[in-house]
Amino acid sequence: MDPLRDPLRDPLRDPLRDSLRDPVVESVRHLDLAELPLRSVNALLHGREVEGLAPLAPGEDVVLTHPRGAHAVAVGLDSPRQVRIEGHVGYYAAGMNQRADVVVDGNAGVGVAENMMSGSVTVLGNASQAAGATAHGGLLVVHGDAAARCGISMKGVDIVVGGSIGHMSAFMAQAGRLVVRGGAGDALGDSIYEARLYVRGEVASLGADCVAKPMRPEHHEELGALLKAAGYEDDDPAAYTRYGSARELYHFDVDNAY
Amino acid sequence: MCGIVGLHLRSPDLHPHLGELLTEMLCEMQDRGADSAGVAVYGDPRWSPPGHVAVSFMPDPTVLTLSTGVEVDALAAVLSLDLATPVTVVDAGPTLVAHAAGSAGVEALRAAVLAAFPDALVAGFGADVAVLKGVGHPRDLAAAYGLGGAQGWQGVGHTRMATESAVNAGGCHPYAVGPDQCLVHNGSFSNHATIRRDLRARGAVFDSENDTEVGARFVADRLAAGYDVETALKELCGTFDGFYTLLVSDSRSFAVVRDAIACKPAVIAETDDWVAMASEYRALVGLPGVESARLYEPEPERIYAWTR
């Protein structure tokens, strides 16, 4: 097992998520963002009292309608719950998520699932820049394309992108895995630390200190599990190339000095 | 920050609704900055009737109110006398729009305006465009312009959070420095002072210390030299440092370009009836048929252009 990974933050192995979910509750709460202020909806999702709205039961699932590209929809969730957002969302949707499983049935703006700790965020459409930025754990799946700087400074999150990713993705990525079924834009993995990147399509160019690496059996296994978790179990892991750090920037090199 | 919006209508059925659609797009972007807001509208029959030339201007750009206080009929009489042809002046809040028959010539109309108001800020000029500028909240300004009732085939809007120059009329976008041209910008140019000096040395006259005006005058300079919009924007990408998403338009075309890093946002939506661009998707939610539009983000340093 990867020593950098915390099992409590791993979406595939988080026992807390299942134990905290109440199997008895199966109701779904519908909340319409065209009628309710976003702050009230987020407060309700945080378990706080909101005047005029009954509190959510533990594990009670939620459907949010008419997000109309609003920013900060369903941010800061910290309990096991399925939240489905029907429509396009603006910046930072589902940011800082812990334990909840959020589905965006639409496109997501800048910084979807930024700083996620655990749980999952699934975008059925495309994601804008900086998807999964600085996220520590959990699983982010973007079924469409993700734009520039996908996984920038990722710190342990797993990201699976169904389409392609833009330039400067995985910039300074520290830990976690990024899987891309399409191609990657310029400067993939620039100044990368220890994250592992798996790309099936063409990489426009690699950033400083990012190199292609051989796929060993453990990488086939890891990639297969990630593809399965994202619903792409039919993909052949052998079609992917692994990229990671050459570790040339880890130590001071006088030749790099000005 | 700043918010930019643009709407290029392919379907003539939508032309009567340009103003209401553009107002909603502009006001939705107010959270990105609301110290001033301007628009360019192509083809409005009040401001730039067919067969006419129009000059949009702020008579006294130091007056930062929603109305100029100028008696437009009296001004029209003065301009008509000067040009020896009938001139109409339309009150659009902080900006006035004068128009006259095309035979009068846009340069002559502009000269007449500047003779009447030597300190006027000419916001835009040409055969098709009206450019309205003002300092204040976009919702107040849209009402003062009468933007909701505007018609036409194309409109561009900008709501500003000033970073590179003062909050005044001269700092308000759009910059319409060539005939029927218009440029709006989200971002900041870092080497604008150098390029301004070069352009000044070649005879360009500037209205402000604003970085975006340098970009607009650079594009106008290249267009005047015979470049097409795409080539002019490629040269801009090679010359300017800084952050930018730009929307550049003229009577026939509408183009979007982002810098190589592309950290300033942009979303494009297309249907058979229209092409729209905005800083954020939420500005587009009121457009008819947006649910089935083709939505995408422009790639860095790639020029997207549409012509009618």
C-alpha cells in the first residue's frame, strides 16, 4: 500500500462513509435554488438550523435544482450524503468536500472539488480550470473534459477524467493519482512531486521534471481499480502511459542557479 | 476581475430582443466588478439607424452622473448647422449618440461633436455601432442607457473592477477606437506603457492611462495597416504581456482570444440562432435555447471568430 495514502481518506476504502450512512433513511429532499438562497441550502447541508426548513436526517439524500451557474454550490459538506445537482454550477462547486458523494449533472466552473478531503464528486459534463485543486483525498470524476490546471497541487486526491485535460495540469502535484482517458495539454506535471499520472492519449508536452515511466504490475492494478471506480472498467490499463517525477528538482543543483 | 459578455445574433427574429438579453448578461456579471460598465450595440435603429453614421460621446467626461444634463434638441440644432445636414442626438444617460445621414461622413460628425464639446470623450463611432459608457453600477447604467429596449444584431458589454487605471469615464470599457470596432478586456496588460509609447511615437492619441486602451489602439493600428482581425490578434498575443480574455468586434465579426496561461475565464455558447461569450456560464442562463447550446471554453492563444 502506498504509504502516502490515508485509508480514511480513500474513497475506495473509507469505512466511515458506510458506517455513518443510515440505511433506514431513503427519502430524497428536493431543494430549488431558484427559490431558496444558496446560503440557506448550504447551511442545511452543513447540518445547521435553517428557518422554515426541516433539518436533513443523517444520510438523507438531496437533489438541488436550478443552480444556474452559481458559485460555491454544496461546498463544505462533511457528512455522508448523496447530493445531486441538476444543472451547471459556477466556481468551487463541492469544494472542501468530506464524505459526501456529489454529482453535478451538468458542467462545473473553476475549481470544482477544490481541497476535497474525502467522499466523491462526479461531473457528468465538462469541468473548467483547476478541477480538484489542492485536494487531499476522495475521488473526482469528470466524464467530459477538464480545462487547464486540472489537479494543480493535488495532495492525495484521485482524479479520473473521461475526456482530455488542459495545459499545466498536475502542476506541483504532491500525491494522489490522475487518470486521463483522452490527451493532456502542454506542460503536464510541471514540477511534480510524487503523484502518479496515467494518460491514454497524446500529451502535448511534459513540464519540468515530469517523465514517462514504465507500467509495472502494481500500476496496472492501481489504474484498473481507479477506472473501475469511475465506471470505465472496460478500459485496458495497458493502453495508458504512466508519468511521474524524475526527482531531479528534489535537490539543489548549482547549474540551476542564476 | 471584470466581467465581459458578448452576443452575436444569427437569427433576425432575435434582433428586437438584443437589449433585454444583453442587459441580463451584463447585470449577472456585476459581482465581478461594478465600478463602471459599458456596452457596444450594433444596429440599433434609435442610435445608429441604417444609412446613417453615428458618434457616441460623453460631452464632459469629468461628470460622473447618470445623465449629461445636455439639452439634446438644442445640441442637435448646433450640430446640424455645423454640418449643414440634419443631425439627431439621442440621450442615452451618461452618453449621447449623434447620428446623421451617411453622406455627412463619420469624421465630419465627429469633428462637429468635438467642436461643440472640445473636451468630449468619443466613446465610439461608425455606421453601425453605438458605444455607451458610464461610471456606476451596471444595473443603474443599463437603465440609464435604455439598454433593455435596444435592438440589433450584436452587442458587447463590460462591467469593471478597476486595477490598472482610475475609475473614470476614460477607464470604462468598451474601447472603440476605430470605425465600428470595439474591444473589451478581462485581465491586465503589464507592458502597456512601453507599447503606448511606441504607438504615441507613431501618432496615436490616447484618451486615458488605461491598459486596455493600448490593446484597442494596437489592434486598430494593425487593422488600419490592412491586417485582418485574426492576424492582428495573433500579433497582439506576441506583443502584449499579461493576463487577458479579449472580445473584439466590428460590424461583421466577433472574435475571442485568451492569453497563453488563460487564467481569465471565458465560456462560449453556440446555437443556430446565436453565439454568446461571457466570463462565466451564469451570464448565459437567460439566453433562449441555452440548454441545448454547444458550450466550451476557448483554448489559450487560439483565435475564435465569427462573421455575419
